[in-house]
Amino acid sequence: MNETYFLSLLIFSPLLGMILLAFVPKEQEQTIKWLGVLGTLPSLILALFAFSQYLGGYDLNRLAEKHAWIQFGKFAFLSSSTFTVDYELTVDGLGLVMMVLTALLATLAAIASIHIKKEWKGYFMLFLLLEIGMLGVFAAGNLILFFIFFELTLVPMFFLIGKWGYFEKERAAYSYLIYNGIGSAILLLVILILFARTGTSNIALLKEMLHNPQAAAQMIAPISTDLRYGLLIALLVAFGVKLPIVPLHSWMLRVHVQAPPAIVMLHSGVLLKIGAFGLIRFGMGLFPEQFYRLAAVIALLGVINLLYGAFLAFVQEDFKMVLAYSSISHMGIVLIGLGALNEAGIQGAIFQVVSHGLISALLFLLISILYERVQTTQLGHLGGTAKIMPLASGFLLAGAMASLGLPGMSGFISEFMAFLGLFRSTPILAAIGTLGIIMTAVYLLRAVLNITYGKAQSRVAEANVSDIHAIELIPVLILLGCIILIGIYPHILAQPLKAPIQLMMNGLGG
């Protein structure tokens, strides 16, 4: 591999697909569909290759890139590198896992986009631009580059929701833009304060300055303890919007219901996880002492998310809303694991990020298959699908089992580790949180059994529908296979995460 430009090639390879699409007439829909899917493959191939090399002992530091980029003035009394922003890419085990997840879901979501009805060319160009932003977030080596990639995801998502969504798509798109825009503004404020006080946006150098008293002497101005608490809380709000943390969640419900299911696969599978990644990388990474002090609050927020999402999912009559509240509930498990502040909890939180990404993508893919047949996701109109669509119903039940934490599937590993960590640190809070796990089984089985084995409904019977098609079966089998693989062989995920988690634990004092 070309070690100098490998990460850039991985991140920006979807540009090739965008360039080819630009020269294809919009009337050639079949060619556009193929190019849209093929445009996601180079990133997936490169990500899987890097992952396999890393499992074999390859040093990811050799992939780091650094090129001169922006110089904000020169000052005689400061070093030449102060107030300089370089183009820096770097990746560790956590970032690489997230890039593999992103590239995989992007390819599968592109295949699932067969249900899009109009303007394929514009759709896939925005789709590939979104993939570039998502991949870049997980490899950015400095805060400003991270912010640029972070913002790059907002624009294509806004148009993908607003143009290709359902009945209230404009409202959902503007809710997405406003809430995430506010979160971005808060994040930018944190970045600017750190840049002004330290003279650098390099993540590794910031960690050194904030953790090492000797390196702190290089700062332009000191960062007091109170300011560090303020910056951490600001990060918690900024990434809490993305995750989302209750009560910053209402926008996400609209997106899950109104956006095209293929886009929701990426939104629930990757974009929500940027919030968790940011809390881990910057909240815990830059301010470990303050994060330690606020750990109980973060764990409490996680339990609130878990219970709130679970109880409201139980009373929903639209299957999309059930899964939307389920996502809120499952993101609570991420907060619970991080708030535990021990190795088991943090590992469980990261496992949950990956596991939920795969499971939610599978469930929303199956939703799109159901909707295309009967034009509804209302539970009261979907009874009896097991007779007409036995294969799709079986996969739906398997996805629900994974989401409620059935042993042998990825959901069990993540939930078990997160709660094990919380029971070690705050057993009373963990005991309360287990109610959410019980409710997860209740609302998922209620919804899925009502759809598959409930009273047969005329909407289903009269639709004369076919079962799952071969092209739809490909992403379903891949997602379910990954879920089972992690469930029965968690070491494939634990091994690349071992070094980053140990580094986090060292920063937190062991």
C-alpha cells in the first residue's frame, strides 16, 4: 500500500464515483445505479485491507499523513508551528473500526437505494459526498479538519432528507439542520478557544499540553480548571445533539421517520455514532480528569436515555417510531458504558456503537422492504406478513432478537459489557437501568410479533406482495452475518480496540 497517501485515498475515493456520475446523462438510470454502488466499493476494499493488515500486526502510525496547509500569521515571539493548521490524517484501532463500519454500511445502503424513485444522479452524488464526510471524521488528525469533515456531512444529509424523504420531509430536513447546526456552533466555539489558548489544533499535541504540566508551558494562555469543565460540558452538549441525549432528541425522530430508509441506515448506523466517537476522542481524551468528575452524571443521562426511549417505544403504533425511540434507548447504553469509567464499560460502549450501527441498519433495511410492498409502516396494518413474506419476516425477527440482546449476537456482548462496567462502579444505577433492557424485549417483541404473526390485515393480503428479492437479500445477509460474527467471536472487534481502550484507561488514571 502507498503509506503516504493511503488514508486520503480511502477517504476521497468516492470522488471518483462522483466524477464519473457527472458525465452520465440523467436518463441512463441503470448506469447511474451501478456507478452509485460501485463508487462506494474502493473505500470498502481499502478499509477492509487496512483492517486485515492491522489484525496481522501492522503499525497504523505508518499511515499517518501530514502536509502544510494553513498559516494564521507569523509572530516573532512564537514558534513557526504556532497557529498553523496542517492537513493531518491519522487513525488508531477505534478510528479504523469506525471507518470499516462506515464503508460497509455505505455500500449496503447504496444497494438498498434501489427503492429511490427519482433523480438518481443527484441522489448518488450527494450520497457519495456524505460518505467522504463520514470517513474523514474518523481519520482527522486535528480539530479543525475534524470540524470540516463533520460539517461536510450536514449539507448532503439536508438535501437527501428534504428531497427524497416522505410526507414531512422538509420539516425533518430543517429540524436536522437547525439542531445539528447549533451543535456544530458549540463545537466550533470549543475548537476556537482551544486553538487560541494553545496555538494548535493537533489532537495529539493538545492531549500532551492538557495532560503534561511541562508541555503546558507551550500554551499561549493557561486553561483553568473551570474553563476545562466548561469546555467538556460544551462538548457534551455538542455531541449530545448528535448522539442524541434526551432532551436533545426530537429532531432525530423526524429524520428516522421521514428520511429514505437507505439514508436512515447511514444516519442511525454512522452519523449518530459520530456523537459517541466525539465524546470518547475529545471529551474523555482531552479532559479525562473532568470527565472522571462528571462520570456519574453521564451514566445517569445514559439510564434516562435507556428508560425514556424504551418506554416510549412501547406505546408507538408506527414501526419507524418504535425503532427511532429504540435508537435513543440504545444510545443510552453507550453513555452508561462511558460513565462506568472502567475497561469493561468503555469496551461495552464501543461495542454498542458498532453493534447498534449494524442492527439498526438491518432493521431499517427491512422496513424499506416492507414499505415498498404495502406502503405503510403502521403496526395495525402489517399483521400476518409471515404467511406472505416468510423470509423477510424471519430476518425481521432475527434483527429484533439481536437488538434485544440475544446471546450469540452482537447486541448481547455490548449490553453485557456496558452493564458489567456500571455494576462495578454504580450498582444501584445499573439495577435501575436493567428495567430498560427488560422493556427492550417487550416493545420489540410486541412490534415484530404483531407484524409477523399478528392478525392478518387486508392491506397485506390485498397487496399481492412478493417476498424479499435477491438484490435485497445481499445486504440483509451481510448485516446479519456481521452481527452473528461479532456475537460468537467478539475478539475480532476486541483486538483492534485493545490499544485505544488501554490508552483511555491510562489517561483516566488506570
